[in-house]
Amino acid sequence: MIPFPASTVLGYPRIGPRRELKRALEAYWDGRATIEELRRTGAELRAATWRRLDELGLGALPSNTFSCYDHVLDTAIMLGAVPERYRAATPEDTAFAMARGTDGVPPLRMTKWFDTNYHYIVPEIGPETVFRLDPAKPVGEVREARALGCETRPVLLGPVTFLLLSEGGSDLGRLDDVLGEYERLLGVLAGEGVAWVQFDEPAFVADRTAAEIAALRRAYERLGAVTRRPALFVASYFGGLGDALPALAATPVEAIGLDLVRGAPEGLGVLAGKTVVAGVVSGRDVWRTDRERALRALLAVREHAAQVVVSTSCSLLHVPYDVTREDGLDPAVRERLAFAEQKVAEVVELAAALPGAVTAPAPAVHAPAAPASVSGGGRSPYAVRAAAQAEALGLPPLPVTTIGSFPQTGELRAARAALASGELDEAAYEGLVRAEIERVIRLQERLGLDVLVHGEPERNDMVQYFAEHLEGFAVTRHGWVQSYGSRCTRPPILHGDVRRPAPITVRWTSYAQSLTAKPVKGMLTGPVTIVAWSFVRDDLPLREVVFQVADAVREEVRDLEAAGTAIVQVDEPALRELLPLRGQAERERYLEWAVAAYRRATSGAGDRTQIHTHLCYSDAESILAAVDALDADVTSVESARSHARLLAEPAVAGFGRGLGPGVYDIHSPRVPTEAEVEKSVRAALAVLPAERVWVNPDCGLKTRTYPQVEAALTTLVAVARRLRARL
């Protein structure tokens, strides 16, 4: 066995430092580029990554971490788990059909990757699925890197996690079939001269049954028994392995990866004889590593392991590329930051320091004081509010609305860039925004929607926009992070105490309302989501930070109401995302304070003001009690892409307020048919009284085109009117 080099990372960003992959994908999808041009962009990004990691002195380089859309989807294609309805001429087009759908076929379900804002495509596995290995992608990347003079370690989603995350595979009944394909893959990689292979098994940092842990052990006993294979490195991240650690350590795998940022270095006695890849540099935040803390963790592992390799806690997929490009940041903030390049440098430096490291004892940790108790405010019970709102709003049954944003056109993005560069003055820019708001209002009126939105043309992102108007935040120019496919965000950096110096949304909402007699929703992002989708300071408890943001949102709600806004939507799509992966008591504590923060943010509204909230792509059915406890008057939630499985939950029938299960999947370019929409609305009517059912898309329309939006909303209105007439 070739020894593992002293330093590595578990993965690296793949969108390109200037979002080259995003542009290449969208050009291909729009017919402006060929598949060869898309492939060339991918090859250039991979080569640049390997060269840069090598230049930075990293000991072991990963490969097979690049994806044109999603690594879980790539795994399904590699294993042959492709439903027949999606098969296309090329692997890329097959992936895009599964991820985005085709004219006649909806896409596969999409949901969050553990507790991150990255979305993965959920594989579909049935009794008829025939697994058939296609090793072209991992093998091809090994060869590409070798041609550049770089030896790499292929990174693969582990077989047990793959099944646990799949639709129809979580019972692990197909584990032996999948293991057969992984055994063949190990043989192929050995034939390529690959020394090490990485299997990612992050599912085991969450609570798992004894049977699932036994399946993990069985899987790696079997893979470890392959006669001719590379050395096996099994990585975990996003927390500690708990009871899965001794099970995994009992197998023949040569190396185990531990997240020592989010998981404590406990139970290390079982690691004797193993190489431990110690994740001491965080892959989830942008703060510089505490060198002394990292060295203490490495020394604790060295007492038990045969070898210690310094690494990141998880893939660097979740952070931007390079902080040195952020010349617009306050220097006092920037010096506290480390993006992907800086984190690789930290890994290399720690590996060099480890052999002779001696550290001071860890300082005593004092628990911070708990924040003040948070009440739900003075809003009346729902029945009282509902009567007041019905009188004030006069809405029909099955009211049709959207989630908030309308398409962000190229003209809008260009105008925003011109404003930032000084090529366009503020007055001219605001004139363009006003014209776009009027366009959106007139379109909604013409189509016949019942509750309108202003379309958010002034906003670059639902979190960044608020961060730009709140004290305590910094925003980047180049700090892009992949969310899914070609969708990228720039998470703000929450570095200090949060305060709202002035109203943020009131004037644009009021302007939109002045154009129509129909109600226009005020659109706000909730406190949990603002914090979840930011890189957050680590010197305060998370809930205390969330409460600071909740106070700022509450001030905005009050100002919107005072300006005459009758409906205010406070979105919390990340509510499920921050749920702790392990421990029921921890989850209950989190939901308690997260709900309290939301109710604090909305507590200033009167009974006649209708409060909406929205959740998307977050398996909301697992936290329905908490969603109910938010006490919003209307909740919209993703449902179209998950085939309305939320409505099958018994708790939905007892949901006491308005509910809008999404009937239009906006993450796909396809326009739903009237039959599809009517089926979805009827499914909601089967479990909820008609007076509480809303008709809406499952998320904002920002990423779609106006022709797609107009066709889809026309369908929604037609179905709502037809069913309304029959009630």
C-alpha cells in the first residue's frame, strides 16, 4: 500500500472562479454552444483545479469531484440507475433530463444535501432498476490528471449513503446489487494504477438504526475483501460518526476521514492501525482556522492512529474560491477570512507543523448566556385573524399567487452591474426598476392572479439584498457558491451585531401597490434563512444571531403594514436546513427557538395583515408541527417535484391555516399541463377544506423566462377558475 500523503482536501469548488461552468451550461441549454464546447469548459476547469492544488503544495489531489450538474446524479448514471424515460444520446443530456425534465417528462425530485444549501437530485430506484457500471467518468478524470502530471484519488459517493439518499433505495434492499458494481469499479481503478480511492458516507453523521450501521460494516468488509483494489479511504463529514465509527473501524478499510470541526475527537481508541484523515480546516465557513485548536485535535488523533493526514472537514464545494479577489471588503473583515485557496494553504501549513507540534492546553470554555425569552407577540388566534383578513381582502376560493420573484432578465442584471461600476446613475437605474415593476403588475393583472407581487427586480438575491441594507453584514463581489446546477449564490458574511438603519422594501412595495387595486404582497426573507444562507460569525450562539435578525425583520414588517401593505410574506425556506443531524432533543431545542424567532419577526403585525411564509426543497413534511407552530396565516411549500408527498402526511389534514402546495415546478424549464396542475390542486382539496387551499408555484420565478412564466401562470389561473366554479 502506498502511504497517504500528509495533506489533502475532500473536494474543491467546481463552478469556476468566474462561474465559467454556469455560463457554459446555460449556453448549451439555450442552444448557443455545442456539447463539445461544454465538455471543453469542464476539462479546462478540472485542469486548472489540479494545477492550482499542486502549486499550493497539497499532498494528495482528489478527482471525480467535478460535475456538470450534481455528484449524486453522476453516481446514479455511473451505476446505471437511470429510469428509461430519461435516457438520452449523451451522459450529459441524460443527466440534464433527470435534473431538469423534458417537454413531456417531469424531472426527478430535488432536495437539500444534509444541512447545507446545496441541492442534489434524488436518484430513483425500483425493483426494475438494473445496475450496470459505467466507469468512464472517474476513470476519465484519473487519466486527464495524469496527462497533466498529477496523480489523483477518485472521490465516489459511498454505496450505503447513495441508497439511503435514494427514492426507493433507503431500505437497503438493493445493497448487494450496488456493491457488485462498486467491486467492479475497484478492479477497473486498480487496473488504472490508482493507489487510493475515497468513498463518502456522510449519511452516518445523522441518527442511524442498528441495521443501517450493520449494512455499513457489511459493505466495507465486502469491498475491503476485493483481491485487487486501491487502498480504501472512507470519509464522513458534517458531524461525528458516533456508533458508526467502531463499525467502520472494524472493516479492512485503510483510512477513515473524521470531521473534527463539527464532531469532537472522541472514541479514537478504535482507530489503531488506521490512517485518519483529520478534517480540522472547516469546509463550511469562511473564517480563518484557529491554528492551536486544529493542532490540539491533530495531536489527539495522533495518539491513536497509525498515520494522521491533515484535511478539510468536508469538500470545499461550500465556500468561494479566493478571498484575495475581494478588494472591496473592509480590510478588518477580510483579514479574518479564508476561502478555498486560503483553506488549502492552511491544510498544507498544518501538515508541515504537525510532526513537531506542541500546543498549550485548551482554554476553558464558558457557556454564553441564553438570550432573553421570546414570546409570540400579540396576534389574535387564527380564527379571529382569518375573519378580519377575509373582510379586508375579499379573496375568492383557491386564490392564485406566486412566491415572489419574477424573471431576472439580462437587461436587469446588466443595469445592476452598470450601477455598481458607475456607468449608470441611481436615477436611471431606479427608472428601469419602476418600469419592470409595472410590467410585472400589468402581466399579473392580465393573467388574472388574485394576489400580486412586485417581482423583486431590484434584488440580486433573497438574502444578499437584505444583507446589503443591514449593519453587521459584508457582501462579496466574487464569492460565488454553487446551489444546484448552474444556480450560484453569494452568501453574505455576517460578522457583527445586526441592525436595520432604515426601511428596506417599503418604497418598492408601496409603488407596486399604487399601480393596482389588487393586494400586493410585501416580500421579506425570514431570520433563520438569512442566517442559514450567510457565513455566520462564530463568537455568538447561532440562536442569538438569529434573534438579532428577527428584530430587524420585525421592524420591516411594521413599516410595511404602516404603509398600507395588507399581505406580508416572510419566507423561511431554510427552516428544515438548520435542523441538527443527530439527536432528537437537539432537534427539538432548535425548532423551539427557530419558531420563536419567526414569531418574533412577525409579531408586530395586526390581525388584518395576512402573514405568509414559504418553504422549498427541504423535506418540510418532517417538521410539519414546527411549520404549523410558525402560525403564519398562509404557508406555501414545495410539492410539484416531490409528487405531492407532503399531502400524504396525516398531519396535513389538521393543518389549521391556509396552505399552498406548489403545483408548478419552477426549477424545470417545462410548462405544466392543465391536467397536471388540476391533479395537484385536487390532491390538496382532498385533504384540506377549499377555503384554506391556495394555488401557487413551488418557488420564485427568478430563474425562468417570461414566456415560460406566462404560459405556466395562465395554466394555474385557468385550473383555479374551473375548480372554483365547481365548488
